[in-house]
Amino acid sequence: MSVMTSLRAAFVALAALTLASCGINSVPAAEEEAKARWADVQNAYQRRADLIPNLVETVKAGAASESQILTDVTQARADATRITVSDAQLTDPAAMARFAEAQSRLTVTLQRLQEAYPNLQSQEGFADLRQSLESSENRINTARDRYNEAVRAYNTTIRTFPDIIGARIIHGAQPMVPFEAAAAAQNAPTVNFNSGAAPATPVNDNAAETEAPAAAAN
């Protein structure tokens, strides 16, 4: 191998190492991780939405005379499933805000449902449904926490040296928006319909990072 060939090989290796350390790979990897975690958030919310029709039918069986709150729940579910956030909108605070607002309306109507019908534990199948809703809320909290952590890692990557070089020059990367629950939904519904029971202490589910503007819905 000639000296020139050796120098060329060394130059290529050095160039590859330099590019790799400048965010060529780390920026898109961090971006894809955040997008994957956002998909988990959407799946968790969809699981909750899928349970709402069963919830409404169960309540109807025990409280047929009351209909307005059931109408509100059904409408809130429709709004929450209609408004979505695509991967391309994860850097759009307004889109994230619309999504969070729609989800918060559904959360509030579930809370109202809890307050309106305290005796539903006697209805057939309600215990299983209640457990499923509680599980959904836990999944939502976990998914949002993981998404926010992935967004924090991505936003840190694109703002720190040397990854900032590739982020700005090659990828044109923009900060992603963490998920922050709307003010009306800072507390997840406890889904506790036991008659006479004292209200459960609400769990604060605001796992948002403060690095990007407060946002949420679409």
C-alpha cells in the first residue's frame, strides 16, 4: 500500500469520525426515539377512547333518566379522537396545545361522570371497566413521561456541541414540544365510583418538561 493510499484511507476515516461526532447520526436517532415515544402517547389515549362507549352504555343501564353528561362524554371522546398530532407537528406548540385541550375536555367529562353517578359499582361489568380505565390513565401517564424524556434528550442533543453542527447545517432540526396537560386536566380522573367514599387524592400527571413552550393538543 502506497503512502498516498494510506493517507487517503486515514483522511476518510477521520472525516467519517468527524461527521459522526457532529450529529449526523445522533440527531436523527434522537428524533426517531421521540417520535416513537409520541406514538406510545397516542396509543395510550386511543386505548382510553376505545373504552368510553362501553362506559357510556354501562352508565345508561343504571341511570337512564340522565342523558346530558353522557352526551358530553360522547362528544368529548369524538373531539379527542378527531384531533391528532403527526410526527411533523411535534415541533408545533399550537398543534400540541390543541391536542392537549381536546384530551383535557375528555378528562373533565370523566370526572363529572364520576361525581354524577356514585352507585355504579352494582352494574354488571362495571368493576372490570373501572379497572380498565384506571389502567389506561396509568399507561397515559407513563407514555407521556417517556415522551417528555425523549424530547428533553432530543432538544439537548440539537443544542449542544458538537451535535449542534449537524443539527443546524445538515438536518435543520427544530426543538420538539413536550407534552403538558391543559390546566383543566392537571389531575387525572380517579375513576372511583364507590358510593359514599371520600374523594381520592388526585394524582398530578403534569410530566411536561419546561424546556420548550408549554403546549399540548391536536
